[in-house]
Amino acid sequence: MSQDINEILGKKDKIILGTMLVFIFSFVIVLNYFGFFENKLRDEVLDDKFAVTVIDKYIDYKNHATPKVKLSNGLEMVNFFPKNKIQLLVGDSLLKTNNSTDMLVFRNKKLIYSISLLDK
């Protein structure tokens, strides 16, 4: 009653099965190479933590007229959040906690926005 694999599958079946396995294995390797299975941006956003204040607002004409803000920690941030239509103002406080993907924006000590830093 026990059948050997050679009795179940013919030569053509083995070739088709082998070709499919090679294709699937190659496809997984290519996806892994291009970072499909890891998300570096998400990991960086989750690890980031800050509490800063916007101290200046300007247009960076050297960088395609990009709106930017200077922060109290000395860094700069692009002031463009197209999905939320939000503009940061001088004096706004920005808070990002560890293991969160959202940046909270406070104005006059009131929470006015919660911006997902993963949105593009």
C-alpha cells in the first residue's frame, strides 16, 4: 500500500514542483534583500524620544523652498504634514514618547494635534 514518491509524481511533475520551489525561494530572497520584512523607519520612529519647542520658522530655498522649523534642541524639522494639513508655529511644544509613532503638538499648553510620524 505504501507508495514511493517516484510512483506518485512523474518526471514532469517533479520539474514543475522544483521550478515552483526555486521561484518561491528566489522571490523571498529578493523581498528580504529590498527590506520587505523589516521596517527601519518604523523602528527608528519607535526608538526616538524628544520634548522640544519650535523656536523659529523659515523657508529653506536651497532645498526646493521647503518649509522648516528650528527646534530648541538645535535640530531642524520639515514643517509639512500633508495628510493632516498642519503648520507648526513658533512656540509650539512637540512631544514624542518612546514606543510611540505619534508626535503630540501642544499650543498654549493645550493638545492641538497628534501627528503620525510614519505618514508620508
